[in-house]
Amino acid sequence: MSLLLLAGSLLVTAVCYLLGLPFFFLFLFVPLLPLFGRRPVRVKRCPTCGWETAGREDFCPWDGSRLTPADGQRDE
């Protein structure tokens, strides 16, 4: 991922330099690039006690019930 980020930054900088744009302003946006590829967070909820997690757990650590997708989400 970091090499891809570096390559993309260098490519954009080179293109802007060739177009005569002040490319140094683009470095301000480099930290925002990982946000564009984010996936939505899937929240799972315990039907018994209501415990919620966005982690990889499949079962509730408190009562052992199988976690189900939260409202408005589908299970994949």
C-alpha cells in the first residue's frame, strides 16, 4: 500500500509539474488518500444482550450467542 501511495504521489506531482501547477500544495492531500479506499464498517450485534462489535468476532464473549448483522446491514 505504501509503495502505491508513493507512486501515485510522484505521478500526480510530475503531471502537475509538467502542467506548470504549484505541485507542493498536493502534498497536503497525501494523508487523505487512504480514506478514499475505506470500506464501510460492518457492525454485528448480539441478539441476546445487545453487545456490538465491528471486529471479527462471530460469537458474543458474554453469553456465547451467534452475532447477527446490525440493523440495515446484510450478512456476507
